[in-house]
Amino acid sequence: MSRSLEDILFAAPSPKAQTVTRVASVMAAAVLLLLAAGIVLQFHTSGQLEAPFWEFFAWPTTWAFLAKGLLGTLASAAAAAVIALTLGLVLLLGRLAPSRLVRWPSIAVIEFLRGTPTLLLIYVCFLVLPSVGLKLSTYWMLTLPIGLSTAAVVAEVYRAGVLAVPRGQTDAARSLGMSESQVFFFVVFPQAVRYIVPALVAQLVIVVKDTTFGYVVTYGELMQNAKVLIANYHSLVPVYLVIAALYCLVNYTISRASKRLGRPVH
């Protein structure tokens, strides 16, 4: 008996699969703990864990400065995510269009943006555009390239979700007299989004990470502010540990918030 895509994605794992998962998880956790212990020991040996390197974290001004950088990161990531999700949908519609005049340019844009490094797009906004008279703020020099680069990937993620929706869904909708646009936006696309939530979350996490390119345009995001603290207090490891914890917290929040959207389609 064949299994549907929904069964494959959302069905509970078998007892054997659960046992294998538990054993693999325990082994991975043990390796990670040993690795972490070795890193902490090395930091202790080099003196990076001594109190003078941590004392400035007790100052409210330090956390206010980090909070300002975190807000800059979130502001850039949020706008880039909106650009990526919106433009990705536009590119998807273009790629699925029956007309070659629309489909081929959309494919070309997707492939170009997918193949171009985000950092290169940032340099274009930072160095090339001002030379032709188009001056962007540092915020948009960072946000726009990230949004454009991610949009191409999101378009392909959308397409994978659309292709995963059973053909019978569209046939049933058409038999009810729905137009092609109604079939797509009310039947196909909502189900496709449920299928691709994990992939979309992964892309949003990458968007947050890509904001660390803010140093190129001296945009005041979290990593840029971390470098300022390191330059002032010569506390390399403690600062990076705190910054890593903040990034993990942000990405964990994104993952938790996405779980509601990722519930199975009934």
C-alpha cells in the first residue's frame, strides 16, 4: 500500500526508527559534551574565562549597546524576510506561468540570484550603485541584497511545496468552477506552505545569520556591535559566546513560532 506525502512527512516513526533515533541522539550528545568540555578547558588554560574579561557584562550600558545591535539585526532580518517571501511568491508565479515570455525571465532571475553570493550583492549596493548616483542607506545596503538573494531560494521552496500538493486537489477545485487563480491561492498554495514550513524556517534562520555581513557597510547590527566591545575590552571569547547565545535564542524563537504553521493538513 503506497503512502501519501502527508503520511511520510507527519506520520509517527516506527518503534525501530525511534530506537535508532534515541541511540543516535545519545551518541551525538556525548560527542558534543566532550567537545564542549575540551573547548572550555582550552579557554580556561588560555585565561579567557577569567573575571576581568567578563566584568563589563555586569554594566547596564553593555547590555543596552548589545540590545541596540540586536534590534538592528531583527529590523534588517524582518524586512529581508518580507522581501524574500513576497518576491519569492512573485517569482514562483512567473516560473509557473504558461507564457514563455513570463516564465523564462523568471527562471533567469531565480538562477542569477541563487548563483550570486549575498556578499557580492552587498558590494554592488555599497560600491557600484553609489557610482551611478543611487545612494542607499546602510540599512538597505544590507537588507535589500539579503532579501533578493533569499527570494530566489524561497521561490524554489515554494515550487517544491506546490508540486507536493496532490493533483486531485486541483482537479476537484476546477470541477467546482474555480478559476486558476482561485485554485492556486485558496487550495494549492495554503497546503503547499504547510508542507514547506521547515524549509522556510531554515531560510529565515539563514537570513538572520546573513545580517552579520553588516560589517561591510558598517551597519549597526549585533555582530558589528560585538566587534566594538572586543576592540574596547579585548575580550574575544566571552563576547563571542554571549553573541552566539543571543543568535541561538533568536533562531530558537523563530523555530518555536513556526510550529503552529507546521501542523499537518487534515
